[in-house]
Amino acid sequence: MRVIKVGGGCLNGKKTIESIVDLIACRGKGHVFVLSALHGITDFLITSLQTALVDETQIPLITGKLKTRHLLVARHLIQPKQNLKEYTRELEKSLGKLERLYYGLNFTRAITPRLTDVISSYGERLSAQLLTAILRSRGLSATCRMPHEIGLITDGKYGDATADLTKTSRHFKTHLSPLIGGDKILFLPGFFGTSEEGEITTFGRGGSDYSAAVAAVALDAERLDIWKDTEGFMSADPRLVPEARLIPVLSYEEAAELAYFGAKILHPRTVEPARRRKMNIAIKNTLAPDAEGSLITSRSARPKHVIKSVAYDTDIGILKVHASGVGARPGILGEVATCVADSGINIKSVVTSQTCISLLLAQKDMEKARQALMGIRPRPFRKLDRLTDVALIGIVGDGIQHRDGIAARCFTAVANCRVNVEMISFGPSRAALYFLVKKKDLESGVNAIHSTFFSTPRCRRQG
Ligand code: ASP
Ligand code: MG
């Protein structure tokens, strides 16, 4: 038995959903499917929190839109009429509950983390209901179970929960084993679980991948498949590097590093549970289901030059905290980092020198972090500087830290294109080397490094 995760990109519109349903019908029997919400629905649920807060007359319109979107697919794919009627009733019941949650929010005048999580979990609930109804109407034996009915237990942290694998495994084996095997198809909504107290908690945006890894481990699946509408992990972003190629095999470490970058192939935490059980993860392209895809496993072949991918992230800024003798002043790094973290900001990375602590942050967090630091009394630093026109290049490959000359080859490659390296960080990972360049130099930098390791050297200059 495999656990197969179907992403929101594959659940977009009636035609794409129809082809996914065909794929499930012919290849999915005996397997467990973890679903994302239909494309764009989670965003819509979240932006509607604000709409519902300020104007309660909008609430029926919000649920109305969700109804239209799901019924459009249902009308196309559910026959006979009787099944469609049953599905419509089920959909209305779920939307009725959702509507009450939005009214509750309007009444209490507060968008709490708790309500945000319950409301945003509805996208996955609705998609799981929809696909179950469609497959049933085709005469297949499909069932759906909600995470709160089957004991997918989390640590209770809203918006960023972690699953309790021991408890979840125990519950899943009791509740789900009878629903798996033979011709049966089981659907589970991804993205959320419940705390011991029964509170709905989500795994963070994009968290259905993580849900699927948890389900795969809890059910001792033979493999975790991630169905996407892309080929798999690439040696670079093909929009930037036309010669980029597929990476057929990666290690857990490499996949985890790459998951942090813009490609959004995988939720960064997906490999955690899989690695513990040495479970393979296969990324499969639903547009070419027989194509090789990428396999994430514990034994990854190491190419001669070690490098698997040259990735980048443009959602990055540097907040420079200038203070003399950073290296000799106990506690200053802790004070700065704690202050930023306490304002709910995630620090992507830190690089320090004797005179400066550089915090790497997401763009949206730059101003908030600056304000938080300005509020420390007494002020432990001399001045703050912001650098926003930068991009992060990450070179990923197991063993990169131990192989001589890789960093040198990268820097030579970028120097030959007259790209200046703004900052270097050899992360604590065995599998990655990061550095920052000016945003305008990103394309030439990535291409220069990629061609150094993957093809004939070539220099791309931007105008
Ligand atoms: N629907 C959720 C999101 O958009 C989770 C997921 O799709 O993985 O973040
Ligand atoms: Mg996703």
C-alpha cells in the first residue's frame, strides 16, 4: 500500500480534476490518498477571514462562492442525479458549519489563531468530500475520514503543528486498517490534525505534504508518492536556466535543503517523518504519470561533482545589526535573536562577524524586525541597516562541505560574470552552501554556477 498526496495544483478546474480522478480510478485502488484543497481555496478561506470580520453581509457570499466552485466540478463529474443530490446535501451541511464559524468570528470581533486554523481546514475537508463522491458515483469503493475522526494527533500549535507519530500510528492502525486494501480507495484531507484536547491545528501553508508523510509512516506504507503537476526536483529553476534537468535521485538532506527554496516542490518538513522510517518519497508528474520523476531516499547516488541543484530565493532581506565586538560580548546574539523571534518572526539564517550580526529574513518581516530591535532598552547595538535588493543562491549536494574546491569553483564562476558575492554562509548542513548576490545579478549568477557543474561554461549577462 502506498500513501499518495495529490496537490492543489492538480485539483484546479473540472478538466484537470477529471484527469486526476481517471488516474486515481485506474492506479489508486488499494491505496490511501491525502488531498490538498482545490487550487486557491485555502487562500480564499484565509482572505475571507478579514472580509467576514468587517462585514457580516458578505458571509453568505463567501460560502456561496465555495459552493459554486465545488458544484461546478460535481455537476461535471457526478452522475447519476441521485448521487449529485446526496453530494450537494453533504456540501451544504459542511458550508453551513463554515458559515457559522465566520459569523462567530464577526460576532467576537477577533481573528484568533484557533478560528483561523479551523476555517482554513475547510478547503481540504471539501476536496476530500468531493473526490470521494465522484469516485463513488463511478461505482468504486471510496471512503473518506476526517483527521479528527481518526486521531491524527498534534502538539496543538496553531498554524505550525507537529504530529505525534506514536499516538497517530496507534489510532490510524485501529481506525483505518479495515478501510485499506483490495479495491478500496481511502481519502484523507491533508493540512490539519487535532490536539489532544480536540482542537483543529494546521501544519502551516503547504502542509498537506507533511500530512501525507505522517499518514505514510503511521500506516507503514511501502512508499510515499507526491503527485504534482511538475516533473520533480530540477538542477535549477527552468524559468531561469533553460538547460536545467531533472534530478532522478536525492537524499533526504538534499530534498530538505531544496524544499526551502522558491521551487515549492515539497513542504520543508515532509522529509522529517519519512527519514526516520527510511521511507522513500517519489515525486510523480500527473501530466506524465509514467515518467521517472524524482526519488528521495536514504542512499542517493553522488555525482562526480557532488552538486545536485543550484537553487535561489528572492524573498529575502538582510537586517544588519552593527555593534562592535560581537564575538566578544556574551549574550548579544541571543538578545537580538530572541527579540526578533518573540515578535513572531522567523529568522532564516544568521551570519556574524566581529562588528555585525546579519539576520536573513523574509521581505515581509524586515520592517517588523527593525521596529522590534529599535525597542530594546538599553540598545545593545550602534545602528541598523537594511539590505533588500538581494537574493540567496543555494548550492545543494550531499558532501559539499567535504569536497575541496567546490566553493572556489562557484566563486570563480560568478566572478567571471562580474557578479559580486555580498555574503557567504556555509550552513550547518552537510548538503548546502549559501551565498547572497544583488538581485540584478541573480540570473547570471545562477546560470554561471549551473553551467560550471552541469554543462559547458557560458556567461549570461543581463542588461
Ligand atoms: N491547502 C493548504 C495550503 O494551500 C495545504 C496544502 O495544499 O498543502 O497551504
Ligand atoms: Mg502544496
